[in-house]
Amino acid sequence: MKTLYVSDLDGTLLRSDERTSDYTNDVINSLVKKGMLFSYATARSYNTARKVTAGIKAEIPLIVYNGTMVIDNVTGEELITNFFDGSVCEVLEELFASGVYPIVYAMIDDVEKFSFVPKLCSRGMKTFLSTREGDIRTNIVNSTEELKNGEIFYITCIDEPEKLKHLYEKYRDTYHCVYQKDTYSDEQWFEIMPKNASKSNAVTQLKKLLGAEKLVAFGDGVNDIDMFELADECYAVANADPGLKETATGVIDSNNDDGVAKWLSSNFE
């Protein structure tokens, strides 16, 4: 029976320094050579995910933007992309009316970009954007109207909970929404994706593509719950959200103690 192993990145496979350790790299690379089907599913873009996992040489598709895209890790080709329909402009107008000005990810003239209005950025957004300086996807715009440009596939809001919570409640059933504190900054994030974009949907498609019959998943956050519900076995790292631990098959060592790699080393046959 073919088994697909899928791990979240931040807070799970990555240590607190936002990198995979040499030990994790060595274990995964060694097991992949022995035939292990390994991938990761992350809220990160393909661009930033590749940087923080540079030591891992997995050559199968990777799930990025919380399942909005599946990317070929060899060619960089977009195998699956989920876009919003025209109703996303109404969502953006509602955000603006609430004083929330997001980072909007879209394909503009067939090029991936993330757009934002600098003068309207919250403190949390400025902190996040400072970590993306020099990113070729950066698209600085001067007005909220320009945030509607292109084929939109992901919206990130970073602001105070009192500004975001009611928006999450409004859209959680219409779109795929994630509302949680950031692993590193503790800022409140509210992310909106097309309804059919999720880690679980992307994993289902990836299993079919690879001919895998079993799924083993690893995670730490509430955005991993749908993937855990799909998995045959699912393991939460020791530092995981308590709600995720409740849904897990078991709890393993923390991200800083290479929990995923240790489990794979002991359990991969």
C-alpha cells in the first residue's frame, strides 16, 4: 500500500528560526531515496516555502497557499490553481468598509503578485511585509481599487481581533477562511480563500495523482484540521494548538525537537 506523508511547515516541520534542521533534511532526503512519498502543505507561497526548505530534495508536487495551489517542485509549474469569482470584489469592499486593508494575492498579466497599499497597512502587515523585502512578487499600489486587479486567489488580513472576528464569522461558511494567531509574531491573521481551496482538497488530488492509498499527516495549527480529518493517521507536534491535538492520532515531539523527522525515522517502513 502506497502511503503519502504530508507535513505542515511553520510550527511543524520548521523550527522557530523558520528553517528545517540538518537532521530533518537528512532524514527526509534519506527516506525519499528509499521510496517515501513526502510532501508539505503550507500557507506559505511556493517562493518562500522553497527558501525555508532548501535542504529538502523532495521531487513531488507541493501544496502551498493553504491548498489554493499545487506546484510541481521540479519545474515550478502550477498543477492546480483555485481562483475567486467576481464576488471577491464585494468581499474586498466589505473589508475596506470595516477599516481592513489586506494583502491581495493574484495573477496579474499571468504573473503572481501580492498587492498592498503602504499608507493603509496595519502594524502587523508592516511587520510581515518587512520579511518579504526584495520579493519579486511585490506589487505596491496607491489605491484600494487597485487591490481588485488580476485573478485573485488569496487574501490576507493582519489586524486587531475586534476588527477581524466579525468578518471571519460573516464569511466562514461562504469561503475557506482561516482565523488564527501567527506562529512567530502572535499577530491576529484572517485569511480568505476560494471555497474549494483547502489542504484536504489539495491532498486528495495529490493522493490520486501519486496513486497513494493512505495518508499520514503532521501539523500544529487550526488550518491543519481539515487535513487531519482526511488522514488515516495524523500527528500533532507538542507545541500544537490544543484543538488540533484533540483530533490527532497522537502527539509527537515539538517542531524545535524535530518531531516529524524523528517519527518518520522510527515509523517509515
